[in-house]
Amino acid sequence: MRGNLIAGLVITLMLTAVALLSLVWTPVPPARLQIIHKLQPPLSFGLLGTDQLGRDVLSMLMVGCWNSLSIAVSAVAIGAAIGTVCGIAAAALRGLFSSLVMRACDIVFALPPILSGMMLGAFLGTGRLTAIIAIAVFMIPVFARVALATALQAWSRDYVLAARAIGNSRLQITIRHVLPNILSQIIVQGSIQLGLAILTEAGLSFLGLGPAPPTWGRMLADAQTYLALAPWLAILPGLAIALSVLGFNLLGDGLRDLLDPREASR
């Protein structure tokens, strides 16, 4: 439905604008401590109030938006690039290589990104790089499976059979015919996975494995102690995470309907 596409596009553009704006301006420096104004409710001191250390919640949410989006986009881009290459290579070579790729995907699926983040944190330390690698590793098999399934369909098309008949190599067919025809599915999958990546990044930050605060997940973790006294400290970052996931899911659904009319008619 076009409504999903428009709604998802509006939400993601709004989040992107907020994230980019936070690089050059926030109402208050997010690290500024104003203990005398701690736990002020929204509108009483600043638009969205302050936290237990007197930091401006709106400024922290804006910077947290940049942290979440930058990590999610980086991780999904890496996962999509590696996974797509593995998937189309498996479709082109078949046989043992395809089986090895699928078994490797099964192994990675057994290690959720939270667990991967904990293991990587022991070697690399906590931070942005750890979060990106942990999420990207989990994304690789997702895109590899999608690329393999759609590439196998492309290999059975008449235009591919014609290309093989005139002597084109598997590499030439993959680059010229298969890859361009599966890109729409990769783009749709990437849009949907961005929502999952943001949710995963929030989980890693909640556990202290993500980038340096402020992050939405860290804000949720810090708000646990003050749920009764200052519920907005948990509600606001929770709404930000939910809105981000909703936006990217709607965008992915809308792109799927737009790029693949057969799915929309089902």
C-alpha cells in the first residue's frame, strides 16, 4: 500500500533530519550536568525535562538518534554487502559451495547479536565498533539467504538461459543479469532490517555494550531506578525506539509493494 510507503518515508526522513541536526545543534550540550535541575518533568525545564543528573532529555534523544541510525545503517550496509555476495556466489556455483554457505548461515543464526556483542566486547571492548560488528555479523546470513533464493529464481529466467547459450560466463551473467534483478529484494530487506538493527543496538546499549552515552538503550537502563518518580525518562526513549522500528518496517512494506506488484496483489 502506498500509505505504508508514505508513512514510513515521513518517519524515516524525520528521524534522519533529527540525527543530522544533532551533529551541529542541540538545545543544550547533552553532557552538561545541571544537578540543581534534576528530574524536572517535561515543559517545566526544557521541552522534555531533565534526567537524574540534570541533563536535557531532548538533547540526549537527538544525539541518541544519531548513534542509533549511524550504527544501524553501517551494520546493515556491511551485512548486505557481504551477504549478497555470498548469496549470489552460492547461486552461481551451487554444489558444495552453496551447502557450505548455508551451513555457515545456520551457525551464525545460532549466535544472536546480543551474545555476539558480549563475546566481541571481551576482545574489542565496548563501543560503537563492537555494536556494528555484532549486528553486521547477524545480518550477513539474512541477506545471504534472500540473495540466494532470489538469485536462483533469476538463474531460471529465459534471459539468463539465453546469456548462457551465447557463451557468457557465470561471473558475467551474475554481474550483468542476476544482480540487477535481485537488487530490489535486497533494498526491501535492508529497509526492514534497519528497524531490527536499531532495536538490537538499543539492547546492546541497554547492557552497556554499545557506544558511549547518550543512547536510547542506555537512557532506558538508567531510567529503571526512577520509573515511579520520573516515568518520562523511560517512556520517551522507548517511544523513540518504537517509532524508529515502525518507520523502517512501514518503509520496507511500502517498498516491497512498490517494487514487487505481485506481492501487493496477494
